[in-house]
Amino acid sequence: QVQLQESGPGLVKPTQTLSLTCTVSGGSITSNGGYWSWVRQPPGKGLEWMGRVDYVGRISYSPALKSRIAVSRDTTKNQFTLRLNDLTPADTATYYCTGLGSWGQGTQVTVSS
């Protein structure tokens, strides 16, 4: 079973850009059929799928975030990344990476001045 670990800043300011990295171990992000997603959960709310990159590098985004999000991957490091720009306090959430049925532990991101 693969293991995923998110990393990135816990506190960012409004209008700034959030960058998170998901490091995958125990399996390759290029393995056939792998879909690697970012999901977030604001306080008191449900899970929101944000975007994903698949095993051949195809990328898709939530329509609600499409203008502000970028997902990419680094196959040499077995990592995939999230960039979310023009942050507001509404982007405060726990951010998760997930793939092949596994989830990272999540990382709390607070957007505040």
C-alpha cells in the first residue's frame, strides 16, 4: 500500500500563493491506473475535490477552482504538487493528497493576515 505525506506552510497571507507537495512512497506515481488528487476540508464542512494528475500526466481541475489552481508532478522525486493562488480566508482548510486508495494525514492551512 502506498503512503502519502503532505508538506507545506501552515500559515499563508491573503492574496498569496499556497504551494503544497505530496511525497509518495511504496509505489510510483507513474504506475498504471494511478490517479493522484488534492482534496481539502474547510472547518465544519465536507470534503472538496480540487484537482488531480494521473499516471501519464493528464491533469484535471474542479471547475470551481480552475482559475486559481495548478497541479503538477515530478516523477524523478515521486511527488505531485498543488499551487493555489489568490488565497482568501475561505481557503482555510485541511489539505489532503490521495491516490490508489491511500490518503495522507492532511496538513492544516490557515489563510490569515
